[in-house]
Amino acid sequence: MKKTDLPAGLVVFLIALPLSTITHGTLMLICVMAMPRVLNMIPLASLSAVLFVVGYKLTSFPLYRQMYRAGMRRFLPFFLTVVAVMFTDLITGILIGGAVSVFFILRDNYKTPYFFHKEEHQKGEKIRLTLSEEVTFLNKASMMLTLDHLPEDSEVVIDATRSVNIDDDVLEIIEEFRHTASYKNIKFETIGLDKHKKVPQFV
């Protein structure tokens, strides 16, 4: 009978199935309950060696190099999580890494959400607001104040071509300003905002 091998991709797919995880967990539970004495006969040094090899494969040097090249914003939480897990426990290490990640997120959110440019125009002042890559709900108040204090008879351009994510609350503020801009005789224009929400380009 001719021996046939499964494709490598199919093997990886079968291993990744949730059924395989459940099967492995069930077999481990059966072994722990059925033959605890046999498991206790396994030398702890052997178990440590297995865990060391698994941990090394999960955090290989190429992975550290890749995270470092991605920038300190991603490398520092990753590195601190690994160190915290080694010196404390898994739950504490994850909590520490999560706290560091939240710190970086909040720090980025408090940065300027847009850049303010003024240009001279014949019919009045031209104001360009260039939004940053991340504009979250924490920037809602500053955006609202900026739009409320724009001078009358001006031309306002909101440029979102560089933005990757704009919070819905900020989009709602821009939409409200689009409807109220005519009361102050403001010509309103948006650039690159269509990919985030359908807002008319001109009013």
C-alpha cells in the first residue's frame, strides 16, 4: 500500500482547529486524573527543559528584533511583559504589560489631534485643519472648541488624508459644524473624510 502524506498546509490547519485544542486539553485532564503517580515520576528537570524550549520558540531573538524595529511604543510593553512574567507570574506580567500599553495609548491621545494652518485669501481668511493619524474621543473637546471659535466669513478646510482612525464622536462634531457653518458665512470643505464617514465635500 502506497503511503501518502498530508500537505503541510492541511496539517497546520488541522492543528489550529479548536477541536484539536479541546482534544489536547481533554487528554491532559484524563492523564492528570487517571495516573497522577506516573506523572509525578517525570523528573522536574525534564519538564523545565520542555518549558524552556517552548518559551524560547515563543520569544525567539528574531521576534525581539522585529518588535524593536517597530519602535519603542511596541517594544517596551512587549519586553516589560516578558520580564514581569519571568520575575512574578503570568497574570501579573500580563497586567503590567497591559498597563504600559494603556499608558502609551493615553499619551498618544493627548498629543495634538490636528495641525492648524492659516493662509491669506482674497475673500477672507483660509483655515486648514490637518487631522493626525489617530483622533479619538479624548480629542472631542478640543476639536469642538476649535470649530466654535473659528472666525466668520472664513474658509475652513479639514484635511483627513493622513488619518487612520477617527472616532465617531469627532465625526459627529464635524457633521454638526457642516450644518452650522452657513450661519457664520463659513465655506466648509473636507478632504479625505469619505473613507471614515460619508460627509459632503462642500457646503
